Amino acid sequence: SDVWDRLYDADIPMISVPGNHDRLGDKYSGEVHPQAETFVRDSFVKSVERTKKNIKYQEIPGPLRNSMWKVNFEGIQLAVTGEHVNKPPNDQLTRFEAVLDKSKPTVFVNHRPWDEQDPQWNTTEWKNFVLNFPNGSMVYSGHDH
């Protein structure tokens, strides 16, 4: 898209996280739009290829809109997640934990805030996961619209 191209051309990396509106057809159908995950992956690739920034990333695959990424940006560790951070496949959080350096302050970026998660999902596991990182770590999320 032209908007993202202008950012890349200005040496500004742009990464994305998939959200709840990345669907096909009727917004209530629940059908996932597979291009959303491709767009997210492409945003990492383009940020590396088209900017001069030191960016390294690793995807921890999950179902559509729920992959996780470890990102090192200019020495800062980011933990980027999709729409539902607290309902990963059984071993996804374990695999994510294995690649993150828990001794480094980390910036967590996800689509939904903890207090907007479906109550049937286990937010405690995710909160405990994040609290294992040192002071200086932070969580950013969106979704409100």
C-alpha cells in the first residue's frame, strides 16, 4: 500500500498485528481472512528489506490471527502477538517462551487488552508469563474503536 511504502521509503519500519476485523464476508461469520496473516508477515519482511534498521524476527506459528513473533529492533526485544494472546495452541506459549530472553526488558504488543479478553479464556497464564520479565517491560495493545 502507498501509505506503508512512504514509511519504508523514509526508513521507518512498520510492523502489524492481525485483529478481529481481518475476516472475509460478513463481520459476524467468524471466517478468517488468510491475507491478514500474509500482510503481517510481509510487514516484517519489508521492514527488514526496505529500511536500514537492525531488525531480526522469528515467527512462532499459530492459527490465523494468533501467531506470535519475537522481534529484536535495534537491540530492543519485542514480543508481538495476534488477536487473542491468552488462547494459544497448547504448546505455542511454551515455544514463544523458549525463544524470548527473559533477562531483557521486553515490549509486548498485542491486539486486545487483557481486560477485553473473553472471560472463558485463561488470562492468568498470560499475565504470569509477562510478569516473569524484568522491570522496564511494558505492554501495548489496541482494539478500542
